[in-house]
Amino acid sequence: MEHIYQYAWIIPFSPLTVPLLIGAGLLMFPTTTKNLRRMWAFPSLSLLSLVMLFSMKLSLQQINSNYIYQSVWSWTINNDFSLEFGYLVDPLTSIMLMLITTVGILVLLFSDNYMYHDQGYLRFFAYLSFFNSSMLGLVTSSNLIQIYFFWELVGMCSYLLIGFWFTRPIAANACQKAFVTNRVGDFGLLLGILGIYWLTGSLEFRDLFEIFNISISNTEIHLLVGTVCTFLLFAGAVAKSAQFPLHVWLPDAMEGPTPISALIHAATMVAAGIFLVARLFPILIVIPSILNLIALIGLITVFLGATLALSQTDIKRCLAYSTMSQLGYMMLALGMGSYRTALFHLITHAYSKALLFLGSGSIIHSMEAIVGYSPEKSQNMVFMGGLKKHAPITKTAFFLGTLSLSGIPPLACFWSKDEILNDTWLFSTIFATIAWATAGLTAFYMFRIYLLTFEGHLNVHFQNYNGKISSSFYSLSLWGQKGLKPINKNLYLVPIKNNEGFAKNSHVKKKTMRSFFIFDNCDNKNISPYPNESGNTMLFSLLLLIFFTLFISFIGIPFNQVNKDGIYFDILSKWVTPSTNLLHQKFNNQNSFDWSEFIKNATFSVSIAYFGIVIASFLYKPVYSSLQNFDLINCFWKRYPNRGFPDKIQNLIYDWAHYRGYIDAFYTRYIIRSIRGLSELVHFFDKLIIDGIPNGLGITSFLIGEGLKYGGGGRISSYLFFYFFYSSIFLLIYYFYFTNMNFTDQ
């Protein structure tokens, strides 16, 4: 059994082969590497698939034998300090390995078609493989300093992928915002690591857990000092998992390609913060104030993310706020001590949200056939509607993902979210009320996305499905390509300009090359592009994610399995039990399972979800083509003018979501401006005082020298006369000064 664990060190290094080979190919054979760029998807998929199979074997070993393996190598040793690198394979590691590899493979498969026409195809796959390698290294780390090393690599990859289309200023600003915001949390994490080492003298998880718990129980560590250090560790998770108040980077991160949103912002990078809190749970649980703070921040994030998603128009941005809210549920569960439940929701949410993000990518892919490569339009739900007729598979996939995230049984997220909601009643009535109300909001805004996207009629004013053109429109390529470009003697790339230039009977060979369509013979006049279903590889990824969304929850469903002590267990409970026993016995709070109690609680939670769905259907089912009827309040006002909301309430609700809860404005006004003002003050002091004094002395010396130079006559006798004259005066002053001093002393 140990034989397979001995080779677990290859897990983080396998995907790293791809970016190294791509870089070497571009250096030595640039033309050939670019011409064969589609080939590089195969090694990326193959290596990650091998890692997935290896991770699956490790997970089965974890479930069946409850075995935990750690291997370390000494890097530097002296009398007072030793630093080791290695890997730790335990239930938490195996869970994260399965999530990263399965979602990563599906995203790579989806990206091959989605990014096929992008000039940065090679760069995209190099970044993606490097990110997978960094994330795998993070979850297999055996100590805090190693986690921090891979933590920064993950942040760097996120910066590169969010700003992948760096020629767009909004994407460049988004990646910088994500990078700077995460640096705040990362600085806190670094301080926390140093503080924990100062308290325990170790960076290895097993050692520091034991030392910290014993020291706290024996009051060898002051509780306030331990609280501050653990809070600093938690600050890193706050930034990485987009928790309040460091959540502001997540919606802007949607400027990256859609597969990146599915991988980074659904199942892996944002889950790194949840992973860190789960990994450090043994030292957090002995400090109740920190757990209460984690639960409070999680609850605020849950509610804030849901309310900010209510009137968003960008489909990816709305899903980003949904991710933020669901991550808040996981953090809330960890703060309440529900370790297993948090991991359960981490698993179910990862596959459901990956399905939704890749489904939105398929939608965007279809919309680009109408509006060209224009994120402001292809991602905007204002211009969508009626897509169920032209993308039925995408519609089915997105609908199932919507049902799952809304908490409708028997899909995946229902089981995990229901457990979290039930645990909130045992923790706090106020927390439970807010968490359950947010569950209704989640169902509302998710079905709002679905109805605006797939139901009703197309909302693009300049283009109708019947082929009649109400007005012409233009599309610009990301790379500024214009004009007619021959592919071969019969095929041409035609930019989308006035639709009168399209051929009525021409045959479209391919769907789109971002903002171009491929036509045979552009002779006729009246064709208009239609939205259509995505390619087979993209749909295959969606179908596999549908399978996970339907059946992944079975690992946490009870099925009346009872162990020898009469305590309920399921696959997930058996999976995480070794980790909880190793870390701290307080985690293992399994109780007997009561199906009647579960059904009663589930009825309540499902009723709230259905209430949100009914309200969304009532307001958004008849999707109007007018842009004025888009948001929730105006839609209601249009249908029922005599029963609508007052103007002040309309503006309040809309502005809250539109201005992101005014949190960005607060940061801009009170933090960014203050930092800039302080920087300008420091710059002024440095320039005029620190640099001004030596510069002033230099200028003064220069002027005196210049004056003396022009005051001299060139005669040596004159110079000697003045030299002895001033020397005599100096000596006289010196003599009388010291004579008076001696007289006074006597």
C-alpha cells in the first residue's frame, strides 16, 4: 500500500511538463510550434488524466484503509532552524486532488474548441497547465512555508489568466485589481505563518497542531497572541476565497476567458481559501472567537453576494457573485464547526458551478455568432433570450446547474446546502434566518439568469432571427484584424459589417472566428448569422459535468448505513474521518441520522427555493425586447404600474447591486485616496527635505566656488595675503574664546 504513496511527489510536477515544452518549442522551433499549436492540447489532457487516475487510486486507498502518508526532505538545517519540503496525502488532500483534476480535464477539453481561433492558444494552455501544477502542489504541501510558496504561484497564474487578453484595458485593470487585493491577504498570511512559527517552533502541520493545542490548553501561549496569529492566517483565505471585505476582485476577474472562470473561480483557486481553513482547522477550533469571526464573515459574504447578483446584466459577473455567496456558505459551515458539511458543499458546488460557467461559455460562443467578439454584448443578458431553440443541449445543462445551485432535489447542491442550513439553526437563530432567506434569493437570481437567457425572444435590436435587419452593426476583432483575408482559394474571412454584404445562399463553413465568419462565395445580399450549438468537445464537457451534478451527491447521502457503534456514516464521512481523528477529536461530531427530521427540514428549504423560482418566473418569464424592461424592478413596474415600487425603492435596490454595495466606492474614497495622499506627502518630504538638504548644500558650495573663482586676480601674493589674514582672525577668535572659558571655570 505504501508503494503507491511513495510516488505521489510526481503529482504536482506532471502538468508542469507542458509549459516547459511549449516554452522550449517557441524558443528553438517557433514556426513549427505555432503551426502545430493544436497538438499541445493532447499532452495537457493526457498528463492531467494520468494525475487524475493516480489521485483516484489514492482516494480509494484513503476510503478503504484510513491511511495517511507524509514524506519530507530536509532543505536547510542549522542549530535553531530547519526547513523541509515534502508532501502530505490525507483525506483532505485526496478530495482536493479529485476536484482539481476532474474539473481541470473538462476545462481543458472545453478550451480546445473555445480558444481554437484565438492567437494566444499556446500561451493559454501553457498558463493553464502551470496553474494546475501550482494548485496540485498547494494541496499536497506538508508545511506552511510550502503552502505559501505555491499560494503565490497560484496568485501569479491567476494574474496571467485574468489578464490573458491584456490588449483590452478593462482586462488589464482587472488582473491588477485581483493581484493587489490578494496581496493584502497574502501579507497577512505571511505574518501569520511567522507568528505561528514563533509560537510553536515548527512549520510542519502535525507538529504545530500538537504543540499549539497543548500550549493553548496549558496557557503557555497567551490567548490574545494566538488569536491574532490565527486571524492573520485566516486573512489569506479571506482574499483568496473572495470573502467580505476582500471580495471586490472576483467580479472583475470575469474579464478572463470563460474556461478560466470555470476553473479558477468555481472549483480550484477560490476553493484554496476554503482548503486553507480546513487544513488549519485543528488550531482554529481551540480559539472559539476565531471560529465565530469566520462564521460571521461567511454569513456576510453569503448575503452580500446574493444581493449584488440580483440586477447584474453580465452573465459571468452574476455567476461570480453566486460563487462568492456559495463560498460564504462553506466558510459559514467551517465557522460553525461543520467540517464535513463544508467539504461536502465544496465538492457539490465545484461541479455545479463549473457546469454553469462552461454553459455560459457555450452561450457566449453562440452570441458571438450574432454580435461578434464583443464581451459587452456577447456576455450581456440584455441581448439574449430565446436561445433554447438554437442551443438545446446548452439549455438543458444550464437548467440542471441552475436547479442544483438553487437547492432543488435530487441534484447535488441540495444535499450539501440543506445540511448547512440545518446546522445554522443549532448555531444561531439570526444566522439561520439570514442563511435561509439567502437560499431563496439564490433560487431567484439563478432562475432570473436562466429565463433572461433561454426563454422569450432575442433582445438584440439590430438583429432578428427572421433575417430582417433593423439596423447595421459592426464588430472589431480583439487583435484589430480587418478586411477580407483568404484562407484558401474558396474560403474567405469576412468581417461582420453591414449585413447587406452577406450572401443569401452562401454556406457557412464554420461558426465563428471571434468576429469573423467563413463564407464560400459572397455574392448575394441578405444572410444573417444565427446562434447555434457549440462544438462537440464543448458539449461533451457539459454532458460529463451534468453527470457529476446529478450523482456526485451520493458520496454524502446516508442510505441508512450504520457502523458497529450505531452511528450513521456515508462515503464522505468515512473519507474524512481519518483526517478528523488525526487533527482533533472535536471535529468528529457524527450523530445518528433521522430521515423524518431530514425530510421535514428539506421541505422547508425546498419551499423557500421554490418561492424564489416562482417570483423569478412571475417577473421574468415574458422577457421584453425593450432594454427598459430588463431589471427586476422596472419589469414589475411595466406589467403592474399601479402596484409597482416607489421610485426611491427602485433606485435603492438597483443602485445597491449596480454600485456593488458601494464597497468599491468606499475603498476608492477612503482608502485609495488616503494612500495616494500619504504617498504624495512622503514624496514631497523625500524630494524637498531628504534630497533637498544635500542638494542645497551642493548648490551652495557650487555658487560660493563660482563666486570665488571670478573674485580672484590670479596673483599668488594676493592669495597668500588673504590666507594669512583670515587665518590670523580665526586664531585670535579661537584664543579669546578659550581664554574666556578658562577664566569662567576658575
